[in-house]
Amino acid sequence: MITAKQAKQFYDDSGYEVEQFLTHSVETEVMNAAKGGKRDVFIHLGSVNQFEYLDRTITPLQQAVADKLKTLGYRADIKLDGDKYVPRGLADDNGNGPTIQNYGIQISW
């Protein structure tokens, strides 16, 4: 019987999770943008809290997806999107509260 560490390594090497993410989350967005005459698309991945850094927030899956897109000939960068904002449910009476900022993969071709 193989160890759990070996099984995880086989899974990571297979690239199954990356392929599923590309197929279900990225492919249709890229096709729709290209058919609509655009040369890039932004895919939202999550948000960064006020005192977090983007490079520490990016998951290994998200980085693997960006790397796979680069091998397919796309330009893929994980970056921040838009301005910082206070989520609706976390704002106090004055509109202050913890700020967050969205991030995602900017894909261009």
C-alpha cells in the first residue's frame, strides 16, 4: 500500500484538479470573451483582507492554473482588481470597517 504522501504526489502530478478548473471555470470565459472581440478576460478568484498580502493568499491550485495557462500560450497574471472596500455587513454606522480587495487571474492572448 502506498503512503498518503505518495498518493498526494500522484494526484498533484496528474494535473486533474487544474484541468477541471480550466475546463469548468476558465474555458467558457475565454471563449465568450474571444467571440465578443476581446483580447483579455479577468476571472475573479477571491479577496484579500486588509492586513494580508496577495502572494500569501494565492493557493497552489490558483498558481498552477496560471502556470498551465502560460504553457498554453496565454499571458496569465494573478493580480488585485479594483479598489479596496468595506463589505456591507461589516461596516459600522459611519461606514468604516475592515477593508478587502478582490483579486483574480488576468488572462490575455
